Amino acid sequence: MKLSIICPACNEKGNLKELIERVFSSLPDLFKNNNAELIFVDDGSNDGSRELLENLLKKNSSIKLLIHDERRGQAAALSSGFLSAAGDIIITMDADLQVFPEDLPLFLNKMDEGFDFVNGARIARQDGVILKLSSRFLSFLISTILNIKIKDAASNFTAVKRRFVKNLRLLANDHRYIILIVKSRGATRITEIKVRHAMRQKGRSKYKLSKVISAIPELFSFYSRFKKGYYCVN
């Protein structure tokens, strides 16, 4: 299988049908030929998201559903997705429709050029001022301290070759540092592309200001684990 798309979802019932339709419309040949899968990781939803997905996957064998009975966070959801993914290439994207499924082919084009990891930098972000400023601060903090030359280090819209995340278990908010992790696992060709961004239309954001406040001590906790070899290939 060429592609696995992993979408962590927590209380995103209002976005799921449209998301699925747009993903399948963006990559029709891959899904038609059973060469792609769309993996949802329901992270403790209580709004009916899980039940909706269970019904949808009965109608489409390209949809997979992994379930966390209680909310465990984005990093844990991605870990579950990585362990389940069958595709040689893995794309991660949020389920809130703030990034465009229509940009998925851009990632595949870059991966076909031989890149190991492609980061999606959100342009003209449509979030509130506080959210945009806090995200820029996190990106600056991560890119400066970890010496990662990336404009949007906090992006969750990424593509990576599966071998660089095989058996990878993320803790806390480790997904913020995924570029450094995959580099330590052998990824050398890393690039960034511009992707579109939209305002959230349905559901509520899971992003809180407390994440910014906790960013610095969390970063040092991550770096301590990193230096001790926690993320090494087993």
C-alpha cells in the first residue's frame, strides 16, 4: 500500500463526512485501486463521532477506525496510527478541516521526488490573534532551541516515510518535535511546503493557552528523553 492518512479526532462529528468526501475526491485513483487508507483515531469523543465513523467504515473498506476510550491527546493518537498504518508513506492531518484535503497531492508530489519528510507550513492562518501569536512563539522556540530550520514547526499536516516512524511511541506533546525525531531515525531529506488554512466552521478548538505556558518545561522534558535515546529505532 502506498499511502496511509492518519486523522486524530476528538469531538469532530460535524466535520467528518465532509472531510472524508474531500480526502477521497483529492486522491481518487489511490483509493479506487485500494492503494490508500484513511485511519481515524477517535480520542475519547463523546459527541457521536465514534458512532458516525463506525457506520461510515461499514460502507468503505478504505476507512479504518482506532478507538481510545478516554482522551489521551494528539501524540498518543498519532502513535496508535503509526502502529496501525500499512502505507509506505504516512500523512498526518487534523480532522477539523482547517487544512485543505485538496493539498494532499502536494505532499505526495514531494515524497515522489525522494524526500523523507515533508512539513506543511500554514499560510494566511485564519485563527484568532492569540492562537496565531502563541503558535508562532512555539514554532520559534522549537526551531531555535532544537536548531530545526522550519517555518511552521507546530504543524500537524506532514508526510513521512513509514520506516522513520515504525514502532514510534510519542509521549506528552512529542508530535511538536517530530522533525527532530525522524532526523534521529535516519531521515535526511526534509522539506517544507505551503498549505492553505481555513477558519474552523464546526466544533471547538482543542488548543488552549495553557499549552503555550507549559511549552518550555515540556520542551526540556522532551530533550532529556531524546538525549537518553528514548526515540531510537528498536
